[in-house]
Amino acid sequence: VGGESTRPGADKVWEGDEIKRVVPVIERLAAAGVAVSIDTRKAAVMEAALAAGAHIINDISGLLHDPRSMEVVAKAGCPVVLMHSPSP
């Protein structure tokens, strides 16, 4: 589940808006027993998604976009998919 497009030229989304977009979807999917992955580069979104029931973090920045990301995933102990996307 993702709340911000990371395609080249896409508008950036404030983390609060991203959270509002993804949390209701994650809550419904998790309540239905679906294993949920959150697709984000932002630590606050990771935290909100995990609290809502996400099980996996997928970060196209390889946890480099947000300095708190590594701390969030280490504390959560959840699986992490590390991707690489060149910085804009």
C-alpha cells in the first residue's frame, strides 16, 4: 500500500497526508487477515502503517531518505524490502 507516487516528476506528498491515505486501507486489509506491505520512504508513515497493521516495509530509498527509518524498522523487527531509486 502506498500513498505517494515516486515516479520521476511526481508531486511530493506531506507525511500527514500520506498517513491519511494509507492508514484506513491498511486497517481494513489487516482486519481481513491480509499481510500488508507499506511502500514509503518516511519514518512517520512507517510507524503509522505498522500501528495500523502493516507487516512489511518497502522503501525505495533503501532507508536513506529519512534518517529515522533504520531506527523504526529495527525497533519493529519487521521484514524490510530495500530498493534503490536515484535521488531527485
